[in-house]
Amino acid sequence: MSSGFKPGKDGGVIAVFEAAEVSLLRSLVSMMLGIVSPGQTSDDPLERALGIGDTAVPSDPVLARLFPSAYDDEKDSAEFRRYTEATLRDGKRADAQTVFDTAAPGHAELTAEQAQAWLRSLNDVRLTLGIKLDVTEEVHDEIAMMSEDDPRYPAYVTYDWLTYLQDSLVRALW
């Protein structure tokens, strides 16, 4: 199993991954690429060029968590979403693609920019998995008491591993 991330040179990080871990990471970020479709913009060419998009709050709980309302006021929130969501979606997709492209078995060195993309993407994957698993603050207690025969066990252990990876990446960066 991966020993997590270690500080590298020039603000980058170093990690060592097994082939199975890389396969799992690539699978998870591929899932993110499918969930976070490109941002929807209007038919107006200028609005499309500026990335001005839809104002509706996503009905999917995962998308609602990844793209939460910025304001309590629905009108203000819709206006903010209209000008930001398409670009945010593109950023999340670019981060997931960076993980997909740079995850490799064995010794991996990431630049500072790639490491930041990994950090954002790991967070998105954890949020997504957390919503799907209905994770609460008691997740570690639940995993500790869960039988390995429980059909949910692999998903919860994956969530826990992603938490570990994210934590080690934060520590390596700071």
C-alpha cells in the first residue's frame, strides 16, 4: 500500500503507488469525469464564449455537493452560479484529468501545479464517495466495527484510503 506523499523539490511532491492503487485512482477520477460533465452554456455565442451558463441548482445530490449554492438568497445564488459553474466544472474535469494522466505505478514525482490539481481532485472524489456512502463524522468508528464481509466494506475502506492520501498530500505541500 502507498506510503502517501512526501515533499519533493520546488514545491512538488513524491509518491510511490502500486499498480492496483493506480488502477483504483484512475477508475475513480474517470467516474468524476463522467459525473462532472462539461458546463452547460446558453445558445448565445457571446455567453458561450464567456462561459455563462445555467442557473439551476443541480438535483443530483453529488452535483449539489460539488457545486453548492454560494448564497442563501436564491436569486443571488442563481446569478453567481450562472457566471461560475461552467468554469468550475471545467476546472474539476481538468484536475481529474491531471490525476488520470500522472498517476503511475512506482515512483511518481508531481510538480507543485500537478500536486494542487491532485489535492482538488482527491477532495472531489472523497466528496462524491462520501455522498454516495452517506458518510458521517463517525465513519472511522463504522469502518472499525464493519465486517470485511459487509458489501459496503470495500467502498468505505476506499474512502478511508482517499482521506489518508489527501491528508498526506496536504502535509507534503505544507
